[in-house]
Amino acid sequence: MELLTSSAGNILSALPPFLLVLTIVVFFHELGHYLVGRWCGIRAEVFSVGFGRELIGFTDRHGTRWKLSLVPLGGYVKFLGDENATSLPTGGEGPALSEAERAQAFPNAALWRRAATVAAGPIANFILAIAIFAVMFGLNGRMIADPVVAEVQAESAAQAAGILPGDRFVAIDDTPVETFDDVQRYVSVRPGVAITITMDRNGSPVDLTLTPVRTEIADNFGNKMEVGRIGVITNTDAGNFRVREYGPLEAVGEGVAQSWYIVTRTVDYIGNIIIGREKPDQLGGPIRVAKYSKDMSTLGIAALIQLAAVLSVSIGLLNLMPIPMLDGGHLVFYAFEAVRGRPPGEVVQEWAYRFGLTVVLALMLFATWNDVTMLIG
């Protein structure tokens, strides 16, 4: 009974930061759809954060109903001519619409306008993440260290390969290395994958080959994950730790780089799951995001906003997956229409959406199972 009470308390305490993070990300995603849709001359009937019964809302002068709904796990923009929140067409040519309304209906818009409106949601997520990271880098800079080895751990991959204290990383797999963080990022996502490292040893290049070892680590909150490690450490003297400051344009560039790193790491992880190199236990859902939100909230609002940036990239990338029901699935249909000159038949679309719904529900169930396993593990 005490365990159940504790778990319920933890869930309730995680809700406020979780809902804050999710609302920010969902709002900007849907705002992307809405703004580009309006720019393309498509009328939005509903802008909803959440699903189900409306809690509060208002209707603007353009006839759009803005509302906050009961179930705050997502959101949608319903354009004129859409059957529902998943943008299934009603056939905007129907008699229920006037001539003026048909001109503003989503299904009747030019192909490029529909595609731009759909793509705008994920793009808005990426823009939000870049903006958050840029502001953080612009205000706080970034702690960096030179990629110089201070210590080689015993019986590590680095020791076996012949890396010595004082060696400086120059490149990994021909990718230039500027900071020690570059080394950690590259190595961490390649456990069990042989890599070639170019070191500077007393002014002379040395090429070494080694394989990062899969290692389980835990953060300060006990969240566990498996990453690649080679067994090298730097310190203040060897690494020359310092804060790198960024001007406005440099900060935006770093924001783009940070967002791109999240994208590539996610794609690499999914690819490694498919080929059997990684376990899918890091795929999480709302429960995991809620836990992380609670963890980050203890570090302050800045950490929570940074989590929103990471989640924004993830949601943007997820929505670009070519699965019907998601934005990426719609874009696949539009690509088909652009090539063939007509959209897929209604039967094909109906079965595709059923398949997409099945895939999305299966992913949600699997992610929830991972979340529950993480909590009780």
C-alpha cells in the first residue's frame, strides 16, 4: 500500500513540469501548421491543445476556435474540409460548403500548399529547438575542453589500442575533433563498432583502431542507459577547461548543430535497433518524459526548457516518419500525387491510415511497456 501511495505521489508531482514541457512543444508544432496554412489561404476551424472535451476557449475574428481540451497529450489544427484531427478529407467539393468556403478548404488547396502546411509542424519543432539552444548558448556559453588525454583507464579499449596520456585527438573516422565533448559524442553512439582514431603524439600523427565498449551508466537521477566508452579521461590541466562564448549568429549556429546532433543520434539509435546492434529499451513514451520533466524541474526552469528543446526535436523527427496518420505519411501521399498527377485511391488511403494507426498504437504500447519496466526496474 505504501509503495502504491509513493508511486501515485511521484506521478502527481511529475504532472506540472511534464504538462508545461508538452504544452510548449505541442503548441509550437500546431502553430507551424496553423501559420503556414493561413499563409496558404487555408481556413483553420479549430486550434486545440489537447484532445476531447473543451475546457476553455475562444473564437477569433477569422472564425478559428482556439481551445484547451481535457486530455493534454497532443493537439491538432482542424482545417476547413478536414474530416477530423488526422486530416482525412471529406471531399471539399461537397454541397455543404459555399463557393467561398471551397476556395479555403484544405483538400482543394494546391498540392504545394497542402505539403507546406503539413511540413510546417515538424519544421516549427526544429525551429523551436534551435531557438532555445541558441538562447542558452548566447546567454551562458558552453564549457569546453581540449581533446587531450590526461588518464587512460586500466584494461580499457584505449589502453589496448595504445593511447597514452598526453595524446591529443585530431580526428575520428576522418571527422575532425575540436573538443573532448566531440570525442564523447562520437564514441557514445558507437558501442561495439570499430573506429579509427588519429592522435597527435608529441607533434607526430598516430593512427589507432579500437572498439568502444558497451557500458551502462546512470545520471544523477538514476536513469540508466548504455553507451560506448573507450576509457580516456581529461582534467582541468590537460583539457584547459573554459567557457566558450558565442555571438548571436554563432549561437544560432550552435543551436542548429545541437539540434542536428539529436537528430543524428536518434536516427543512428533506430538504425542500430533495426540491425540488432542496440536494445530498444531506450524508446520511451509519456511516462518517461514525465519522469525526465520532474528530474529537470529540480535543476531549475532553464533545464526544463532545454528538455523541451530535446523533446521538440524528437517530436519533429517522429512526425516526419513516413507513417500514415503522421505528417510524414501525408507527405508521402503528396509525393505520390506529385509524381502520378493524382492522389492514391480512397481504398488505398483508408487501408494505409488503418495500418498507420496500428503502427502508432503499437509504438505507444511498446514505449509505455518500456516506461513501466524502467519504473519498476
